[in-house]
Amino acid sequence: MNELAILYRYRQLIAALTARDLKARYRGSILGFFWSLANPLLLLGVYSLVFAVFFPPQAVRPYPLFLFAGILPWTFFSSAVLESTTSIAGNAGLIKKVMFPAETLPLVVVLSHLVHFALALPILFAAMAIYAGFGMATIPLTAALVPFLMLLQTIFVAGVVMCVASASVLLRDLRDIIANLMQLAFFITPIIYLIDSIGSRPLRALLRLNPMTPFVVSYQDVLFFGHLPGLADALLMLFYAFVSMAAGITVFDRLRDTLAEAI
Amino acid sequence: MTETHVPDFAIAADRVSKTYRLWGRRSQFATLKSALLKRDLKFSPEAMVDAVRDVSFHIDRGEAFGIIGRNGSGKSTLLKLISGILKPTSGNVQVNGRVAALIELGAGFHPEITGRENILINGIMLGLSKREIESRFDAIVDFSGIRPFIDQPVKTYSSGMYVRLGFAVAVHVDPEILLIDEVLAVGDEEFSQQCIAKIQEMKFRGVTLVFVTHQLDQVRKLCDRALWLDRGATTAIGDPTRVVDAYLQEVSGTVEASPAAETEAPAAKAAEEEERWGSGEVVLKRVILVDPKGHELVALGAGTGVTVEMDVEVRAPQEDFVFGVGIYHADGACVYGTNTEIEGFLPQRLDGPGRVRMVIPSLDLVAGTYRIDAAVHTRNGRAFDYRRGVLRFVVGSRVHDTGVYRPKHTWKFDGGIAFREVDNLQRNVPATVAEALKNKP
């Protein structure tokens, strides 16, 4: 577990780089950090409009809250993985010119997207409060379990990101491959629909094979339906988080020495 | 030159080689797949480039080591191997101590955030903790000289400011080993001087320095040893002046690079440490130090007049020639160096034996042992005959002042400050004796 020791040793660097990433992202823009809140807010508005006005009626109500509970963790996953394809190549200067622990770069991507995710949650809770005000929803107690889900998901995402970040240095096509896969994956993850609403059993089993499915379903469970995640989903999440992290560490360790040359 | 193994080394390279593989477009997928399947990518790339070939050396703690060579000779690759940025294909590099590598100044700066924030992040990247950086922050900013802009985003900086800040952070990391790749060439003259002064200070403090540079003057001035790489392999290693000189001869296209024929060396035989090299077309047959009356000297008092006399023999007439003399302290510090070129003498003819005299009316040196280098070379530095340490002399003095140079001076006191002057002979007597003398009626 050499990799983990390195990450621990460079925790200050990871923290500083994450802060830099967040600062640099909005430096010079007028709304600044507010964009972290505005982006999910606009997203919520658009999806609510589309699915409430153009494609009514939905099986679950209030549909925007259901949608939002699934789309936030999905955005965390997809944007972190997409950005990781350029996280090492985009910092070629560091890898080639400084004795720089390359493993920090994918981690920084994960953490800065985790911060965005965390900043979007208050919007969801505000929306819940508004719906609750109209008596159309309640804020479930199970929402307190969100931090545990976030921890598991972060481990899962970090593993995927470590694989993708290091492999995409050697295989530049990975960026486009992943961008397209993400589009597809969005629809084979139960975000805009309920997994139980899928009639065909084999198709449902197929959806269950998608590693993001147990995560998204569990977020919907605790944030929208107000019940605990199913045992199967919980075990699957643990399993995927562990496998992904182990794969991430192995792949990164294999490729690390070739990074400085291959960039 | 044979390398002696010293256990207390800072850097040891043992038969280090680095081979780059050049991949075609198609084989890229193979890279990833195979890299995952087996660690040591052993399959067939389109071409192999040996950037560094079988290089070995030891660098002692506190040593300044220069690496020179043509573009593409593997200098920077070697530096990256030492720093650990690259891994050697074979052989191994051992490094003892905290390393800071100045391969590109400000490489880690992010353009969108301020100088202040970049100092913090750059410092952490170079291995400092947050607290350490905060305590050094003012020193870093002062050294960089860009305090008015420190809270501006780095993208607004000029390239000079960028480099200043990068260098300032790197040298304040307090490395035990500093690797420098051609970074002193950037920035204005003033900053470049400031950098060299800082590097000299670090050298004085015992920091091990490794330079890659094309500025051969710096190698001669700053380094204790130099390594000349050619197409990745060691061509020469040893005394910087000798290595630089050999390199210059090679670069200027001279095939003849044999040292001067050892036909003579009468006066200098005593100086065992003399090193001598050059093409031998012009030879410094005899180099001596004489007093104003023409008597040969080996010891002199401070402030006496001396002349450096060189008997010159010409084996092939030359049109481009420079005579030079350097005076060094026994510890190696250059006290003074000059040559006919620097002082504005244009070469006109050198077609027969003759004598060159450099007359010093008063050699104001502090007591100690000194050595003289004498040389005749072309204006671009190709040596005909370079005699390093050709003679040694001792300066004696009853006054135990320190340093190397004693400017002519007197002391004046007025107001409420007074001294009683003691005769020269009585100086430096023990305090108790001086006291006794003072109280004598």
C-alpha cells in the first residue's frame, strides 16, 4: 500500500492543490464561487421544467427532488472522471520538471469535485424545504446518512480516476472514449427513472451491473424515499469501492515510472 | 581521471543508462496494455535513443559539480535521473539528502492565482510544510524583489518576475542537494548576479550543487569538478578548467588535443600539484616570480613589488593569442585573474621566443600560501599551454589580519576615542605581556 503512504505524506500538498483548483476556477469571474451553487440550481430548474412540463406525468412526485437526489452524485462521478483524463497530461510541466508525486493530481480532481458536490447539497435541502412548506414532501431523517454514502462514493471515484488519469497519458483516445461512454452511462443508470419501473427482468439485472447504480439508488433512498439503502446495494457499494481503489492503486503503480516519459 | 570512492557521498551514479523509446502512432495501445501486463516494457518500439550511456560518478557532500556538453548530449536527462523525475533503464543512482531541482523555474506556478498563493503551493511541492513556508515568506519575497506584485495573479507577471519568484522559492527550501538546469541564463544581469551570489553562499554552507549549463565561465568559476557528456557517454571528468578546455578544443574543431610535450619544466618541478594541458603550439617554458631587482622569489612580505615572468617558446606562429595570469589562495579562491585580452592588448605577432612580464608594483596580500596559474590560449579559450598551479609562494606578515587582500590603509581617531600605538614588533604579543609593557614606568 505504498500508494496510500505517498498520498498521506503529501496530504498538505493535496489540500493546497485542491484549494488552488477551486480558487483558480472562479478567479476572474464576476459571480465567483457562487457558480458552484448556480450550476446545480440551473440544472434543477431545467430538469424540473423538462420533466414536469414536457413529459408529465411522472411516477414519482415531486419529480424534481427525485431527479436531483440522483443527478448530484452522478455529476460528481462523471465530471471527476472526465476531468481526470487531462489531469496528468495537463500538468506536464509538473511531472517533467519538478519532483512531483503524480498520484496527487487525480486525487485533487476527485476532491475538488467532491467540494462542488458538497456545495450543491444545500440547494437540494433548500428545495426539499420549499416542497415541504407546500406539504408535498418531507426532509427524511435518513438524509443524515449522506456523508457515509459520500465517503464510499469518493473511494470508488478515486479508484476509477486513478486508473483513467494514468492510462489516458499513454492512450490519449481515452478522453473521447470516456466522454462518449459517459453519455451512454447516464441513461443506463437509474437517474431519470426508477429502476423498479423497468419491466424486463434481464434489463434490470443489467442495470444492476452498472457500478454507479447502487450508489445512485442509495442516494435516492436516503434523500428522497426516506428509507435505508438495501443490504444488496450497501454490499455492492463496499465491493465496488474496494475493487476500484485496489485497481486504481495497481494501475497507477504500474504506470507511474513511465509517466514522465510518455507525456 | 580516476574516481576515488568516498563513502560520504551526496550522489552516486553507478553505470547509469537511460534509453528513450520512440513510439509510432499504432504502437501506443500496445504501450498501455503491455505496461499493465508487465512492468518492464520489453517489446519493440520504432526506435531507441540512448540518452545516457553507462555513466558513473560520485559527488561528495558540499561539492559543486558541473555537467557540460553539446545540445542533446544527455545533460538534462542525467539531471532528471539524479532528481528521480526519470528512472534509469539500467544502473542506479543513489542520492543522500533533500534534493531541490531547478529544472524550470516556476514550473509549478498556476497563472490564475496570486504570487503569494503560488509561493505556498510551490514550497509545499518542494517539500516544505505550510508553517515553514510562512516563516520564510518574507525572505522569499525580498529575494525575488517583486513585493509590490505579490498579490497579483501570476499571469500578469513578466517572464523575468516569474523566474525571480521561482528561483527565490527554490533556494529558500534549504536543500542539501541543489540541481540546476540552465536556469542562470535567464533573467537580467542583475538577477543573474544575485543568483550566482546565492549559489555561492549555498556552496559555502556545504550544499551539494549540480549544474547543467552552457555558460562555461560559470563552470570554471563555481564548480569543483566537471563532467563532459558527449552523446550520453562520459568524455571527461575532473578539474573544471581542464574539462572545459578540452570541451572547447573539441567544439572549436581541433583534432590535436594532446597536452604540451614534457620537454621542460625546470622552475616548476617543486610544485607537485601542477596540472598542465594544451595543444603545445606555444609553450610557457618557465614561469617564475621575481622581485624588482630580478631575483627569484618564493616568499615575500606583504606589499612588496613582484613580477610574474614567463619565458615563451613558439613552435608554430600564432595570430590569435592571449597571455593570462591567475593568483589563487591555497584554499582555491581566486584572488585575482587577468589576461592580455581583458586589458585591451590586441595580438599582433607571436612568431619567436620571448618573455612576458606582468609587473605588480605592490602585491597587497594577507599572509598565507598562494598559487599562480599561467596560461597562453586563443581568445575563445583554446589552450596552447595552461599551467595550473605552476608556482607557489608564501606571503609573510607580522600582522595577523584576515582575508586575502590588504588594501593600503591607515586608521584615524578623534573625539573621545584614543589608542596608544604599539611598535610593530610588539604586536600580537599575548595580552598579559602587553599589559605589563603598558604599565612599565
